Amino acid sequence: MDDWELKLPWTRCSKALSEPLLEQEWLVTNGLGGYASGTVAGAASRRFHGLLIAALPTPLGRQMMFNHLSELVRLTDGTTALLGGEERVGGVLDIHAAEYLTEFRLDTGLPVWRYEIGDAVLEKRILLSHGQNTVFIQYQQLAGDGPIRLKLRPALHFRPHEGRVSDQRAEPYTVRACEYRYEIQGPPALPPLRMYLYGERSAFTVDGQAVPDLRYRVEESRGYDAEGGLWAPGYFRVDLHPGRPATLVASTEPWDAFLSLTPEEAFDAERERRRRLIAAAHPAARSGPAQELVLAADQFIITPTGRVEDAARARAAGDEIRTVIAGYHWFTDWGRDTMISLEGLTLTSGRHREAGCIIRTFAHYIRDGLLPNLFPEGEKEGLYHTADATLWFFQAIHRYLTVTGDRFTLGMLLPKLHDIVRHHLVGTHFGIGVDPADGLLKQGAPGYQLTWMDAKVGDWVVTPRRGKAVEINALWYNALRLLEGWTRQAQDAGKLEAGLLSADELARHAERAQQSFNQRFWYESGQYLYDVIDGEAGNDTACRPNQVLSIALKHPVLATDRWAAVLDTVQQRLLTPVGLRSLAPGHPDYKAKYYGDLRARDAAYHQGTVWAWLIGPFVDAWLKLHPNDRAGARRFLQGFIAHLGEAAIGSVSEIFDAEQPFTPRGCVAQAWSVAEVLRCWVKTAEEG
């Protein structure tokens, strides 16, 4: 780990100049799916912004338990300053602070604010305990006369983290105190929020009051419920001296669990955990911006708290259950995203054991030859409406085996992989199955969006892509060839179970698919590939990034003499500094910006909007065509380095507008975006 640090300094600013601070966000996670997040300025601009969003067992899911903390500082000369400021705009309360903020930085991935008030200098840090629903908010005086009196007023609205901000409880919250321990109880189904303040002359005053009409700016711009109140149970006070910090701890865990570590021990333990993460990563990921991406990758790998039976089953087999949160703030774990992200999140970062846990976890959920598309919030059963997650599973296993050589896991998986192929050969749910006329894989069912281009509003499927999609067939061919190789190894070792397809049978299916693909997908007049053939309106000539997978995968289905033409088209029409456009400009459905209400946004989601994760397949394809041009491939990643200082600081957004300035949109931190940028950063490193 080097001394590279993501730091955002600025000049003391007026309210007019503080607007960018309302667009830059921070994120801290706890390894369970829980998180804390907000804007650098202190605003709660999203319904997802809060200091503790706890990951609770099914059926509760993630719950907003601690929304906001108002911070009033009083110096020895009587000067007062509000760090978490409050101001009424048009009769509605905004919460923000910028007047005293002089620096924001990440310290081993953890957010740090620096404030200057007169001669006094303060720092604030936030930490979530790994594996606990516990937040530590620490304040330290670095300069100036002491003591500094700090007054902290927590404000709450217990609700599902995606719940409406305007929904208020009819029953009152209750506050219980025992010595210096305080509990706030909301709905009976939820655990209480337990709070404890470390520091000199600390005390709590019960002074319940409503904080009405809070405005959530981003929710308003996205067409969601955007105004609602909070409730403040009272306020804490504590004195600060140089070298003697104060820390507010809030948790849904039992008292003995979260008070077992002092704040200093908790911060030290988390810093050490993060240093170990960087030390375990690939050597090319231990310095510079890549180390920030290693820490960002850690945010998505979780132990799901809700699926208790599955965790018990895994433990009984000597294993552990792991999964991947697809994106913050609103995604849960998705099969497709997990498989695409696996190498970047786990293998590049040296977390091989967890990669195996993730693969074995998802293998348990295979049903009728399909991997689950996603697990809804607070539910134990997955939804299976996906045509590609299952095929990405093969690619993820290949990458895992390449790094680990784990033949035991492969032996366990082999019957399941054969079962997947059998179901695809005869046909399974949602019209997914091989067309006997040409050996290509078709998919599609009314009302369903089965590929990764999955936007849907009500009954409107924006990009249905029913028929034979180009990337689905690239993945199908790749899966057949991978399984052929694994099967041949088992055959040669005399370990192939009876009743499974032979390697030669798999090879015949692969050869037929490849021949048909190259005959049928080539769009001669455009010199690129059809996006879908045999679709509802025939063959689709839309120029989309999906075709790059015909080159990028381990076993490319596209004939090599067409690689250059396809890659040139993708580079000229789809490539941007932050990923690939989902549709080329000039198409009637092309949308340059992703904004507005849900219908407007989803209409643009895959109709031009740039997706960061697609830079991964593009770099893979580029290096297949230009195997000695790592420096050239690295240049395609440079736009992401500047992006680390916007949206979620230190992470990579889900999507971007299709035109300059390529404004980040969607989830502020997305698993496959981080994973693919990190993976390609390592892949394009110069050999040492």
C-alpha cells in the first residue's frame, strides 16, 4: 500500500459554490449489505442517505435506522457553528453544510471531513463495524483552544430504506435510558436503535421534537416521493480536547456486541482489515488508484443476513454463504452482475476463498437449468427471469479455476453444469432453448426482459430483444466449449459420471452454433453484427455493444477475420471515456441523457446511456486483436480515474449520459463497474 490518497480540498466556500458538494457522495458498508451514506456537504438528498441503514433478517431487509445528525460546535470564546446546517428554502427544510468545510478525503477508503472554525480545526470520521449493524461517528480537535463543546442531535425515521419518506408512524417512538445507554424503540418488529457517547462530560437530554418537511432533492428530480419529516429524541453534549476524541456509537446489535470494542479499537481493527485487503490484492492493484478500487470492491462482497437456512446448510457442509450486492443504494444481489463481477471483485483482489463461496452459493440456487436473476429485498427465494446469468456462470467458473485450480469445486459443479446445458438444449422457462434448425439459443416471453438490457416500466418492456440475441449466443458457445474442456478432463481421468454428455457431443453442439452464428449474425452492409436475429421484427440492425462479447470471451464465437471490423465499429460509434454506449447515435431510439421520472429514465437506460462495465469486454477484445498493446488498452481506463472524485467518492457509477460531459447517473457505486475497471487496470499493467 502506497501513500496515494483520494483527497478533495477546496477553498472556504459560499452557499452558491457549495452546490458540487451536494452531488459528491460518500459510502461506507458493513459486509452484510448494510451501509451509511450521504453527500459530502451533509445533505440528505436521497431517501437512502443516512448514518445507519441496517441489514436485518428476512423479511425486514435493509432498514433506515439513523437518518441524520445535527452538529453544533461552541468554541471557548462563545462562537457557535453548525456543521450539519439547516435552512428553510421555500418553506421546506434543507440540511447541508459547507461554510466551515475545508477538506474531504478517504483514509483507507473511510470518509474524513476537516472543518476550520476560527482558530479551531476539527476532523470527523465515520466507520461501520465489519459484520455488524453499528456506526461510529468520531470527532477530534486538531488545533485551537479547548475545550470545544459539541452538541449532537440525532434525527430518525425508521422505515425500509426504499420506503416512502412521507410515511409517518401513528405510534410514538419511545426512549429508554439506563446510565449512559439509550435505546429508541420504533415499530415492534424492528430492533431498538441503541446509542452510546464516548467522551468527556458526555450527557444526553431528552427533548423530543419533530423535524418537519425535509426535502430530498435527488428523489424529487427522479419523480419519487421527496418530502417528509424526522423525529429527534433529544440531544447529546460532549467536550473535545486535542488528543481526546469523542465518538457517538449507534447500533441495532445487542449492547455487549457493539460495546466490546472501544472506538479506538474499532477504527484500528478496520484500518488493519483494509490494509490486509490491499496487501492480498494483485501486485498491480496495491498502489495508486487501483488500491482505492480494491477497497471499493470490498463494499459489494457480503454475507447475506436474511437467508438463514442457506447459511446453516453451507456451514453444515464446511462452507460459507457469500453473495454480491449489485449496486448502492437500491440493488440487492443479482446473478448476472455477480458472475460478471466475480473476477474483479474477488480474484483480482486476492479473495479466492470468497470467490469459491460465491460460486458454490449460487450453484445451490440453480433451478431447471437457470441461475436466479435476483433476490428481492427481504425475501429468501430468487427470481429466475434471465437468459444470460446462467451462461455468465460458466465464464465466472473458468476465471476462478484459472486462478485457483480448484478441481474439487469443479467436480462438485460438473453435474450441475451438464444439467444446465441439457435444459437449454431441450428448452426451459421463458422460451429459453436451442433452436433445432440452426443450433442457436433463442429466448423471449411476453412481458419479460431476459437479457441484461432489462428496463421495464409497468407492462412496457423497453428493449425486449426476443429472438436470438448476439451476446446470448456468444455466451452459449463459450459455455459449451468450456464444458467440453472440463468434461474431456474428467473423461480422461475416468471420473465422468454416467449419463452426462460426452465431450464430443458438446463439441458438436458448439461447432454447429459457431457455424450458424457466423453465417447469420454478420450484417454485411454495416460491417458489424446484428443485435438480434429472428426477432419479432426480423433481424435488428441496431449498433449495440453486445456484439463485442463475440470476441471478448475465453472462446470467441466470431470468425477472426471479422474481429477488426466489429471492434472498429464499436470504437468509433460506442466508445466513450467511461464505457460503451448502449446504442449508437443516429438510431431513432437513441437518447443522449438519462434523466427525468422513472418512465423517461428507463426509456434511456439501454438506448444510448453509457455503461461502465462494458469497458471490460472492450478491453478484452482489444487485447485479443492487439495482444502487445497494453499501454493502448490502459488509455481506455483513464476517464475512470477522474471519475473517482465524483458521484460516490472512490467508487464507479453504474451509468453515464451518452454525450459530454458524461454525467454519472444511476447507482453511485456499482459492483460490475468497479470490478471491470479494476480487472482491466491489472490486466493492462506493464509486466514487471
